[in-house]
Amino acid sequence: MLLENYTKEIFRPECNPSFESVHCFAHLDQDVSAALPYLNAVLGGFEYIMDPPSVTFRAQGKLITVHGRKIAINALTVF
């Protein structure tokens, strides 16, 4: 499985648009669901959900969640 393409969506949190940080979605053109158990095992996911499949990681105060066709990252700094 090779991820060939994605589109990026950056937006302010809907709960409070005045926040200093933004969120990001990477919409994947391929379904990576089959790779999620391996990502969890090798990278040591914070939380793994089997149905629907997703794995969440904590890194530098951010949550990164990988779904079958989307990656979500919260609390990105705006420069």
C-alpha cells in the first residue's frame, strides 16, 4: 500500500474561532485502514479503535488521529 495523494484542510476550531491555534485534516485518496494496526504496534499509539478503525498518537502536546481516509491534527500554531 502506497499513499499517492492527499488534500489538506486547515481551519479554526468551531467551538471558539478566536483560538490562536488551528486544526488540520489530511483527506487521503487511498484507504489506509489495513495499515492502522501496524502503525499502532510499531509507533505505540495512545488509543486504538477497531471499529471503525483509527489510531491516535500524542506528540508534542498535539493529538494526531489516523482514520482510514483521513488524518486529523489538533492545536497547530499559526505563524
